Amino acid sequence: FVLPSTLPNYIASTKLEKVDENADAVKEAVANVQGITKRLMSVKGTKSVDHYQREHGKIVWDYCGMSRTAEGLEKALTLIPELEADFWENVRVTGTEGEINQELEKAGRLVDYFGIGKLMCLDALERNESCGGHFREEYQTPEGEALRNDEEYSYVAAWQYAGDDQTPLLHKEQLTFETVKLATRSYK
């Protein structure tokens, strides 16, 4: 809820230096995008990008929404890669490469969404507690309230990309609270 209001202003007010188009990182990024673009345009399947977008959204909504379980998260971590594999075999991206192509743009974003969907499920599965608006059904009080575990989960999680089809690496930055103390929110 906070990022859409803060991040664009930060980026817009930050002076960005000119990027050297000949830098190795730039060449690598351009080659990667061109490779994904060619791969997307070459599939010639029968299912639309919108079909896969809806299916992916339903999986994330059903198994990694506001209320979730370890079983559901594990199921999503099976379903998303299966859907992604089907996407790469059966998607049909209309239009042509090298010009404005909204279907190609959507397909490229969906490739990213597959990754973020898996990461969201992995992160939620890693947290064995209920906290805030993210409710793990296994972790609740007898009254149905969120059951936090501040001792083990008072950290910021940063996941490091480890390569295609590799499990990302979890980095934890412990949080300390000196002025404001942690408290459990009541939804009663």
C-alpha cells in the first residue's frame, strides 16, 4: 500500500546518471531481453497471454492470498511452475517483434509475474507465523486471531536471485525496536 505512493516520487526526484551503453551489464541485459523476446515470439501456441495471466492470478489469489496454509503454498509452488512450463509451450503472442506490441509487453510482464508469484509463495512459506494482513491458518489463537512469532521473525527478508530454476537465497536483516515496541493487532 505504501510503495505506489512513495517509490515513484523517489525515482522521479532522483538524478540518474547516464548509463554507458557499452557496459557489460547493459549488453548482458539487452541480450537477455532480446532472447526472451525471440523465445516468446517463436512459440506459436494456441492460448492467449490473458489466459495464462488469469490462471496465474487465480493460483496466487487462492493459495497465497490474505489467508494461506503451508499446504496451499506448497501446492502453488507446484502449480506455478507447471503453468509456466505450459506457457512456454502453448502461448501465442500475436503481432510482430520490433514494433509496439502490447501482447508481447504483457507476455514479458507475465514471465516476471511467474517469478514473483513463486517468490511470494516461498516467502510466505518461510514465515511460520501470522502477522498483519497475512494470515497463516496454522498460526492463530483459539479465538482466531493472528499468532505472531516476533522472536523468530523480526527481520526484513531480502531474496537473492540464484539463477533460473534455482531456489533464491534468503538474507535476513534483524529489526530492533527501541522506541516503539511490537504489539499484536486485534481484529475483534
